[in-house]
Amino acid sequence: MTANKKGIALVFVLIVLVALAGVTLGFWSMTDSGLRLAGAELATAQAFYLAEAGHDKARYMLAAGGGTVPYTETNTSLGPGTYTVSAVYADPPTNSLVTITSDGYVPNSASPIARRTFIEKNASIGGTNLSLAATKSSSGNPGGHPPQDAADGNQSTYCQLNGSSNRWLQLDYGSAKTVSKVVLSGLNITTCVIQYSSNGSTWTNVSGASGTLPGTQTFTAVTQRYLRALVSGANNLMRINEFESYSSSGSGSLGKGPVTTSR
């Protein structure tokens, strides 16, 4: 009888130990799953903040740099990961809107455990268009489409130039201004060279030009009173709709566009 009681007690103890082992294993399994889930959520949050940081850096650089586009950074390290960001014009050749796309990665873009994307679309970009306040003149201009119409902020008006080569539209700022970017739109223009002058008679081509005109071109900043676009075309119907010019002094501005995010 005593042996039977001891046997029953031993079985009971074994049952209790097995039950406790199951509970312990379940607890550790739940804890491990929770830790892994928490780790994934943390990495996702970090990736989002990295993407947001890349976006904010691009906005700052565009505004501080007077709106120089395109802007790119690739695999920039920050904290627990990296970000890659790009800013491009959303409305060429007008180039008044920009879209910024930024991707955040943890720990990197090559083998991410988390990635988030931050996109801002159609943010208005600018700075002060120095051409608006300048005095305009041009070569071979017929009546009805004067040079003033090529720098009035209105794409529907234009300056028409007679002749097919070495025609020009000139800006007189009234005093020396610093310029490093122009945006020119027009019709039947095959070549365009931007030139500057201190006296309005002796002209020098800008250096370090990047970009094709008509369109947007940036160049090594010059501080001069006069700027002009020297154009040639295939026929005598060349038009300049807008000849915009911008400073490199960091007086740019950048509006707000709609923002979307994705995992």
C-alpha cells in the first residue's frame, strides 16, 4: 500500500513537471516571438525616420542652394541604416514643380530587414526670378511680340526673333546680380548659349554649364549687370516664351506638396 502511494505520488510529480515544462516552453516561445515582432517594428520605424531624414535633407539643400535640380544622395549612412534620396522636376520644361523621393533602409540597401519610402510630389520650387525686374531688349524683333513678353512670368506670351542665327534676348538688371541658373522655353530654337557682360557690349560665355537649353541650365555663378541668351534656329520663326534667371545666393524657396509613404 505504501509502495502504491509512493508510485502515485511519483506519477503526480512527473505530470506536474511536464506541465511546468510545457508552460515554460510556451512562455519562452511567446517571449521570443514578441521580441522578434518588436525588433521588426523597431526596424520599420527606424527605416521610416531614415527616409524622412533624407527627404528633409533634400528640401533643405534645394532651398539653401536656390533650387538646384536634380539633387541626389545615394546610400548615405545615418544611425542604424542608410537613405537614398532624389529630387527631379515634375513638369519639364517649365520646371516649376519638383518631386522628392527618399528611401530609408535598415541596416542598408543591399540587404535590408526594413525599408520605407517617403515621397513628396509637385512641390513648387523657385527663388527670385531676377528676369522679371530686369530691362529686356532683343535683336531683330518684329512688332507685336516684344522682348518684355519673354520675361513676364507668362508662358503664353513670347518674344519673336527675326533671323535664324546669332539672335539674342538681353537682360539688364540695373546693377550687378549673382546668377547661376536659367530656365528658357521657346520654339524653333536649336542652339542657345548664355553670356554675361559688365557693360552690355563685350560678352563672355558662362562656364561649367550643365543642362540643355531650351530647358534648365546651371553654371558657375557670375556677378554681372547683363545676361543674355544667344540663340540660333532652323528658320526665322524663333520664339522665346520665358527667359528666367536665378541667383545662387541661397534665396530659394520650396513649397509643400502632398506626401505619401509606403513600406
